[in-house]
Amino acid sequence: MTIDPNFPWLTVLAVVPLVGAAVLWALPRGSARLARPVALAVALVEVVLVALAVAAFDTSRAGEHQLAETHAWIPQLGASYAVGVDGVGLLLVALSVGLVPLVVGAAWREQGDGSDGGHRLRHYLALVLVLETFMVLVFAARDVFLFYVVFEAMLVPVYFMIGGFGDGARRRYAAIKFLVFSLVGGLVMLAAVVALYVQGPGGEQGFLTDSLTGVALDPTTERWLFLGFFLAFAIKAPMFPVHTWLPDAAEHAPAGTSVLLVGVLDKVGTFGMLTLCLPLFPSASRWAAPVVIVLAVVSILYGALLALGQKDLMRLVAYTSVSHFGFIVLGIFAFTQVSVSGASLYMVNHGLSTGLLFLVAGFLVLRSRGGRSRDVDGFGGMQRVTPVLAGVFLVAGLSALSLPGLSTFVSEIMVLVGTYGRNHPAAIVAATGVILAALYVLLTYKRVFTGPVRAELADAPDLSARERWVAAPLVVALLLFGFLPGPLLDLVRDPAAVTLEDVGVDDVAGTAAEPTTEGSDS
């Protein structure tokens, strides 16, 4: 069967979950039993649609934006509804869509016991579907103004998912902190978006990325605009030192929210660096690269060291992500085809790995004393009581330390090898993050799953059939793409080459090399 590439796949992918959310909100109070299957059905329909979109995508042209649509939106402002994906964007859209049914499955009994008639669960699942719409659009947007609008709109459902449906007395504080950090970065980026439009060709499609790429900017202006975009993306990523909102959000958010927040939404930061900062501001990107690489290496070590000292399970996973995002940013700004390809692949693999880690951590918390404790030292001996849970947690932990045979290894080794070709010291120092990852993963496993069983946990149930079905797709994906990464590499290789061409640097292959003469300006 031939799949029509001209069908508006991306628009349909954005609209279907929005319709699903409207249906959920229209359901009468006391409809918990109906809300769950409706949300799951919508999420599974999205999976089928994204599979068809992937089939319609021509992998041999992965460096080009396909499945594209461009329509006038606000012509007086130069804004268009323009969407399209290259190989990297397609993978991130697929990751977003693929994680949502797992989050729905994990939240099956997460929001209360149903005594409120399923009111909380219905609203929570509707917010998940609204967020899915924004996730699809943000990775597909080919208009800078559209990207900014979706970038900011995502804050609304996430704010309520943390503050309204999270746990702990400080959940509202965590939600407000997330919102303030994101809004500050977004407002700075808005100023840069407006200034970039003024510098561009203008017209009814003046915000299209194709219209703005290659615009001649004086060096000072370009650097300020780059910093405006980069700050917003660094906060979203999150990078040191603007990362502090993440541990609080992860600690108090529902496990499913953390899966989408860290597994997908934070990728908007690194995706924005790759697809907006680099092609729109090539000279400024080369100018800033040495400092960004230092910050990336600091993030790798800082996140790993703080993860070692955490007693709260969710904060621990959040700090591991600060470290992993450091690897992604390092690969992007090392400016080699191997490192950029590895960073692009890392975004997908990190979503699979951290998504599984947050889900399993959430399952573990439900089995703790009172069903709410996140204290690592409050567990012990769980592998004797819940062997399947222990095994899945171990797989998730080993993927976090990039064990060979799991998909994360491929992307991490590509980042390190590619970076070494351009910057030996950065690659060598960053490699110590692998050792630290082994420490925080194995020590956590030891504290939680080995030793004597605590009396209050002796009757804890192992993973239920539903929970196993939620975890299984991520375990399979980590193993499958660990041994067969080829299909993913085919989608990220050409976009990486296009990125290097846009930035104006020559690729290197295992030896240090300098950027082109144009890239050495200061």
C-alpha cells in the first residue's frame, strides 16, 4: 500500500488529540470508567497515524523537510501555519506520540481512588492529550512565530499537571517555579523573534525559517539574537546553571507528567538549539561554541554528582537528566557529523530511557509505605518481593549509564567520539560522566533492591499486567535499537550534514580540525 506524502499528516496528528481532550471534558461527572478507554483509544489512534506518517516519509531525503504544509495564518504579521519535519523532527514527533499511551496506562489509577467520580482523572487525561497536540506542533513548526506560540502554550497544561495533579505540599511552588523560569526565557526569546523579523525580508511569510535562514546580520546583532534564543532553550533543556526548576518539578509532578516533561518537552530546548540557533545564527553559534561546550561539560559532571547525593528518587532521576542533556548539547556544539548525529539520536534514546526510569520509579513509589514515599533509603530488599519490578528498574538504570547493547550506548559513544575529533579535552572530561553514571545507578539499585526486606514492604505486589504492558514497549525499544540502530541513524545522518553546512564548518573524522576561515571570526 502506498502512503500519500501529500496528506496533511502533521495537522491531523495535532488535531486528533485536541478533539480527544474536548470529548473527555464533555463527559459527565462520574465517568472514570469511560474516560480511561477514550483517552487510551485516542492515544492509540495517534500511534497508528504516526506510523503511517513515518511510512510516508522518504528516508533517502531525511535531510529535507517533508510532509510539509504552508498556509497563511496572520499575514499582517508575517506569520504562517507552516509545518514539516526532517528525520530528527520525525523521530521526536514519533517519540512524543509513542509515550502518550504509556502515560495514559500508567495514570490508570494514579489520580485518586475514583471516589470523586473520576473527575480528577478525566481532567488529567484531557491535559495529557492537549499537551500531545503541542508536542507534535513544536517539533513540526517551520515558522518562528508559530514555534514561539506553541513553545509558550505548552506551559499551560504542564503547569496544571504539576500544580493541580502533583503530590506534596510544595507542588504549587514547583509549578510556579517551572512557569516563571520558562516565561522568563520565553519573553527573552520573544524579543529576539521580533528583532529577527525586523532584520529579515518581511512580508506575509516573513517568519518562515526558510525566509530567515541566511539573512545577513552584523556580528553584534547576530550574537544578541543568538543569546536570546539560546537562553530560552538552555532553560528548557535544562542546562547548568538555569536547571534548578527541574528537580522540584520532577519531585512533585505525577510520574507520567515527568515522563513527558523530561522525556519530550525538555528536548524542545536541544531541538531548538539544533534547528533554530545554528542555522539562523551560524557565526554567533561558532562564536559561542567554546563557552557552550564548557557549560555542557559542567552540566554532565554537576548533574551526575548531585544525582549521587540524592535521597529522593524522582529528584535523582531529574539530576541524571541534567547530566544527559549536557551530552546532547556537547554533541550539538562540537560541530562534527558524528557528534551532531549522536546528539540527535541521544534526544530520542534519552526519552526512551528516562521515560522508563520515571515510570518504574512511579510504580516503586506506589509500593512504598503509604504509597507516597520517594525516599531511596525507605526501601530495601525489593528484588526479593518484586523481582519483575527490580528487573525492569535495572534495565532502565543500565540504559541511563549507556550499557552496550542498549540504544543509549550508541548515541553516547557517537557524541564522545565525534567530540573527540574536534575537542580532545572536552571529550575526555565528559567521559568521566559515564563512570559517575555507573555509580549513581548501581548504588541506587543496591539501596533499593538488595539487602534485607523491610517488614512494611514484605507484602508489596509485583508489577501488575497493566504495568508490565506499560513498561514492555520501552524495554523492547531500548534493546531493539541497541542492536539495530540503523533505521534511526538513517534518519539523523543527513540532517547532521545539513547542520554542518548551515553553520559553515568542515567535518572532521577522528582528528582535530579547525572551522572554516569564515567560522574563525571573533
